[in-house]
Amino acid sequence: MNGNYWTRQRVSRRAALRGAGVGAAGIAGAVLIGCGDDDDPTATATTAPDDNGDATATAEATQVRETTTPASSTINRGGTYTVSATGDPPTINPYGNASFAGKVVAAFSYNRLYKRETFAGSDGGQTLPGPDAALSAETEDGITWTVKLRDITMHDVAPVNGRKLNSEDVLASVDRLLAEESPNRSAVTNWLKVEAPDAETVVFTLDAPSPTFIEQIADANLLHIIPVEGDGGFDPATTMIGGGPWIFREYQPSVSFKYDRHPNYYELGDDGEPIPYTDSFEYAIIPEYANRLAQFLAGNLSELAINANDVIGLRNDDPDLQWLGQVSQLQSIFYWDNVTSTTAEYGDDRFRKAVSMALDRDGLTDLGYNTFALRDAGLPANLGWNNIIPAGWGERWWLDPQSPEHGESGAFFEYNPDEAKKLLAAQGVEDGFQIPYIYTSRYSGAFPPIAEAQINMLQAIGLDPQTDVQDYSSLYITQTFRGDFEGMAFGYETPFPEAGSYWARMFGDDPANHSKIILPEFTDIDDRQKVELDEEARREIMHEGQILNAESMWYAPSQAGAGTTYRAYQANVQGGIRDTLGYAAGTEEYPYFWFDV
């Protein structure tokens, strides 16, 4: 056994910064940018490499405006930090649905055993798991893990009334995660037994040594600790009571979520008092981007994801704004219903390869992320192509479809409409073949223009997509996402904090296996990667799986999620702009921000 693995779980934040590198940070990583004057002492000139490793960004375009608080500064507490959401979650119960939206709002109020440790300037890919409700997780063999709980005071809200979190709360939450109806239970099938020998200890017994157990208990998709009172004492579908940094105040559908700071949260700020620094947090539901932008420009939102076409102009118009640019671990894919058993045309791999080869991936990236204009302005902008593991994972797990290592299957990612037409003709698919093309209206940013542009690309190879734009909560996430549809769908795949999760979700016995693909060769990939302790050997297995998918294009990856996105922050936001991996910004980002007034 690799003895270094187990000690690696306790790596420090400083070590994480030293060791993250390109692979952990993604292709371009994250860069904090601002337009400070040339003589601004807080602005550090940097350059960013392009895909060939050459420095293409000018110093003026990538000046870094750090927001880390100097030791002599006084932290200002108070105020309300406000961000926006594009719509309502299907449920606020984190165990009630697979939707990212429910996980996002749950992360404000519920602890997990571990969380991602963010820091000023962090990119999600740089972050490592660190203790949350747990103080430690120890193992001698990688199979039996002993988790010690910290002293956590939960929210002073009936019926919990500020009591201490204990192991019975963890066991009750494990039961929720493992329940038959749980949308994410397939992610923890390696948990054979979970026991609580005392109030401060939980022992997990796995089916084999695991290189990813810490990531599992840090995953914001999985184990949210709902107190035992959630079984009859209160309804997790209508309220949230836990031990997290924010106390749930109210939810008005289509209006907002509101939270108050938890005054007895365990983590202390730089001033020695519990975080969060702000008194409250508001999650405003604003579906239209134009309205969100107007609210941000008016100073009513503390931060906003900025559409790519607006980044350059907004930076020029307001040089005091702070910026974070990053490549996410977000995946977008074409998928088909019951693809291994259907008699429909898309059951033939020639059809699926033709769809993939119809995509001008560089053109789609530029359309969604204004890539070439950003590069011309000297800003980092990624052109890497998503694989079944997204480009944002970088060299650690992602296999570049354009690399020689991908072999002959890399040709199925190349834009080649003439070859795509030949594949369809050889299959006997007639020109003008109609096929349902399903996606959802929920996603914003790069997703809508890419989804729409792909219609023309499919038409160019002789297909006739019948567009069905579905409501997210009532239809897409509850039916299509779970494989209950006919035809072809296009959508996002959740950015898992652990890259090995793609195999269980997309090729395993999971209700959200969109295309119902369960094949022995993918089961073998999953079985091998999830117990491989040597990272280089595990990377080779991950690459093998990506090639295996491409050889038949079971899922056809596209470019929504692969470009560099930019988020703007108001000039008065302090505490160190940071980014996390996954859906837990409510715990891992927002408690650390305060306002310079």
C-alpha cells in the first residue's frame, strides 16, 4: 500500500498552494484580475500561458487586485452579502432531488463531515478537503475510517434549540443518503457499515481501501448532516436547521432565500470572533441576465457571473471591480434514451459519432465564452475540449481529445461535417431525419447560445432536430435527466468534487444514468479506479475510460462548461476572493467576505 496516501489527507493549505500545479488547478486555473493603475501597489502584474505554454496575456490586462486583509486592517462586520440565482430549486431537501440547486441552498445551513478548504485567491481545483463537523478521519488500512466529531453548536431554532451535534445526527443522515429513493446513493455503494460507538465518534467500514473516502464525505452532493429532529420534528422540504454558518430565515419562491449568520459557528475569523463576517445573506432569484446585470451595476448584488461578451467593456467602464476568471469542472453532453437497448437510429454508434463530428468545438467555445476577443485583450481564455471528464480537471484526470495519447478515437471529436454525413449515409439515415432535441431553459451564460448553435450544426449534416426546451424543475431534472425521455438530450453534468464519480453516475446503477448505459467494460473501469491508490496508475485508468467512451461516443461531450468564465465582485468586497469546487459556496466562500465601508 502507498503509505504516502494516508498522510496526504492532512496536507496544509500552504502545501496545497505549493503542490496544486496545472493539473489540480485546471487548464488555465484561476486568475484574479483588476484594472488598477500601473502604480497601484496592490496590483501585481502577471502573465498567463496559452495552450502551447506561451505567455500571451499582457501585464496591463492581468493585474491582480488581491483582497486579502492586511494584518493591520480592521475587519468590518455587518451588512448583507447578496448574490443571484436563476431560478428556484425543485426542493430544499438535499436528499430529495439530484439537482444542484437544492445542494447549493442546503450548504448554507448544514454541516458536512469535511468541506473544501478555500483561501484567498483559491481556484476550486486547488482546494483540498478539510474538517468540518469532523475533527479528523483516521485509518490504518484504508477500509476502516474512524471519524471524530468536533464540538458543534447547532442553530438555536426549535426543535433543535442550539444543542450539540452528535453521532446520532450523522447516522440519521447516512440513512437518508443510503435510502432507496436517495438520488446519490450510488456514489457511496462502497460503504458497507456505519456505526457510532459513542456520541463523538463515527466509524465507516468500506468494501476496499479507498483513495477517495475523504472526498466522498466532503462532497456537497452527498452527506449533509440533518439533525435527528428532521424525522418528524421539522420538515427538511420546508426548512433547514443544522450547524452550518447561516441560519435559514425564509424562502419566498421566485423571490429569494434569506439567511442570518450563526453566532455560535465553530470557525473563528481573523478578528477572533465566529464567522460569517456579514450579518446576513440573501440569495435573490432573478431569472433574466439583463436584470441581474442591472442589479449588480446598481450595487444591489455583491457579485455576479458576467456574460463573456460583457467582460471587456465592464472592466473598462469600472476599473475598481474585482474579477475571478476560471475554468470550471462543468461538463456538457449529448445523451440518448436507453442507448444500449434501443432500436432507434441513435443506438448505432455511427449516428452518435456523426453528432459529435458535427460540432465545431472551437467555434462553440468562442460563441459561449468570447474566447478569441478575450485572448486578443490579453486575458486567459481556454480552448481545451471537454472529454467525458471535463477539461477543467486539467492534466490530473482529463485526457485531451486533441492529444496523441487519445489515439484514433480522437478523430471523433474533430469538426468534420463531411465525414459525419458519410457515417449517417452508411447507416441509411435519410437527409432530414427528425429527432427530438431536448434541453432546459434553466441554465444561463454559455449554455443557451451553445445549445441553440448546435441545432444549425446538426442540420448541416442532414438531421432535423425537433427542439424541446423544458422547464427545469417540473420536467427536465425530474424526468429527462433521469433517462425518462425519448430521443436526444443536451445538458450539464454535475461538477463532481472527485473525478472518479463520473463512472458511477454515467455508467453505473444510478437513477441519473441518463442513457442507461451499464456495460461490463465501464464497470471494470469504475471498479479499478476507485480502489487504485497510486495516482499515476489511477490516471491511466481514467484515460482508458475516456477513450472507451469516445470509441462509441456513448456520450458526446460538448463545450458548455469548458471555457473560461469571469465573475465580477464589487470593489468593497474584502476577505480574499476565493472559489470552491462544487456547490458549497455558502460554507466555503461567503462566510469569509466582509465589506470595506
